[in-house]
Amino acid sequence: MFKTNQIISPIAPPKVKITSRICHSLLACMIVLVSLGNATHANTSANESEKAQALTKDDIKGLLVVVNKSDNSVSVIDTQQQKIVNTLPTGKGPHELVASSDGKIAVSTDFVGGDSLTVFNITEQKVERSISLEKYPGPHGIQFLKEDKSVAFTSGKSAKLVVANIISGEIEAAIPTQQQTSHMAAIDHGKGLAYVSNIRSNSISKTSLENKRVLKQIKVEEMPEAIRLLKDGSELWYGANKEGLVVVIDPETEAKLAVFDGFSFPYRVLFSHSEKVALVPDFRHHDLRFFDVANKTEIGRLALEKDAGPQGITLHPSLDIAFLSLNLKNKIVAIDIHSQRIIAEYPTGNNPDGIVFINANN
């Protein structure tokens, strides 16, 4: 070992004699490296430019279907013509709307007085059937389950999460939440779980769809409504209407991961395809806020027109374009998620809410 008072002399670097031939070789190598670097930079810049290329209304090819709360109907909208091409009846007071993965079927929840589900054949643009829900009034928070044969929805008045077969019209399950005003639902398809927001009980019910029972009640901030789950089930985002919050939790440990404030009515939560961006429309502040999911930071805010009343929101099946219904303006706006700007508008009936997009290929 070296002693503390020992002085270590630095090792002198070897002397290298640089010849003119070596100089020329080094210079040639440097030129090649610089050229390669410029080419790489150019390719990177081109790729970044391609990714950042703005989307336009011409990229949107398909149909929008949206419920009109005050008209008891859905509007079918051709996005290329930017006009309503068909109107189909629903039960009374429709609110939510979901589409099957192949875009051939859509289902509305007839929430205010209708107490029914209306099943639409989108291919033929007709009402396929109506499913009466006398025992399960006030249907809401609807989601398709695997294989697109059944839907899960909430019945706030009966305090249940209900599963209905949309082909036979039969009720396959009615799971008591034992909470007040069960309203919205998020589905973990991989684990067979449903998370139900209970507005008046200030809770979220973690529910097993397989065992048909509530596994636990998660206590949350007051008046939870909007709810969305990451695909891997690791994060649950929900809106708390009382204090105007959006809260992110680990649904397993119930730990709070983030809290965003400054909302008045965080109506819904939507993720981009990569789940890198979360979008939250605020019904009373008339704006749309954007969040970085990984870093839990706000990255933008889109001010909508005065008294727009944003409500239903959905995602294009392949592009990062969000479609947002403006309930108080009787229109839908298409928003490029990355540029955070409106790229198209479409007319609707009166007071639009739940919305789906059907790709032209379907």
C-alpha cells in the first residue's frame, strides 16, 4: 500500500511522432466522420420532421357517430363531407356511446328516462335492437368487453355494474357496487377487472368481472366521475368534481402518484395511442388540458370557443387525433394531439355528448 506522505509522479504520456502521411490519413478520416455525422443529423431531422408533420382534416376518413341528448338520437357524420348523412333514434336521454372494435356495432346508454340500451348496426346505419333495463335504470359508463358480444355499464339508480349481451339482449350479470351513484367505468381487459366511480360515495369499486363481485372499495377525493386506466393497469386517472381535481393513483396500492388542480368540471380522461399524453376536457372552463403521463406534468391547454361545453371525447383508431363534442355549440371538433390545435369541425344535433369514430376501412 502507498503511504499518505508518498508522492506519486505522474506518468508521462508516450511521445508520438506525427508524419505527413498520418496527418493526411487523419484528415481523411475526419472528413468521413463529419460527413457521416451530417448525414445522420439530416436523417434524424427528417425523421423528427416527419413525426412532427401536422395532421389535417384530409387525414380523417370515416364516420363520426354521436348521441344528441336533447334530440333522443344519434347523428352519423361523414367526415370528408363534414355533414350529417343520417340520424337514428335512441331511447330517451342518451348520454354515452361505445363502438365495437371492428366498428360495425355501436351502443348508446339511454340515461335520462329511457332506461335502455340502443344497439346500432353501423354498417347498415339502422337500429338493430333496444334492450329494456327496467330493473337497472339510469344506464351509463358503458364499455365493450372481450369479443364485442357483451357490454358492461353502470346503473346508478340500482347501484350495480351490469353486463348485457347485445346480441341476445340478455342480462348476464348484475354486480352490486353497494355505493351511491355508480356512474363511469374503466375496464382492465387483461385482468378481467372493472373500476367504477361512485359519485356520492366518494369511492371507486374494484370489481371482478369473472367472480362477479366487488373486491374492494377505494376511497378517493370527493365526487369522482371521469375515470381511465392505462392498458397495463398500473395507473388509474380519475376526475374529482368537488374540488376540481384530476388524481392519478396506483390501483393496487391506492398510492397517489399525482394530483392536478385548477379544474371546474374535469368531464372525461383520454390517452393518446402511446399513452404518453393524457387529455382532460373541462366542461365549465371550456378548455382541453394536456398532460405528460410519464412525467406527470401539464404540457398544454387548448382554449375552446366561449361557452363551448366540451363533453364526450374519443380517439381516432390509428392517428393521434381526438374528437371532442361541444355540448353547448352542437358541434364536434377534431384535435391534433401533438400540435394541440383544432383541424376540423363537424355539425351535430342538439347537445352532443358520447362519441365514436368509425374508420372508412370498416
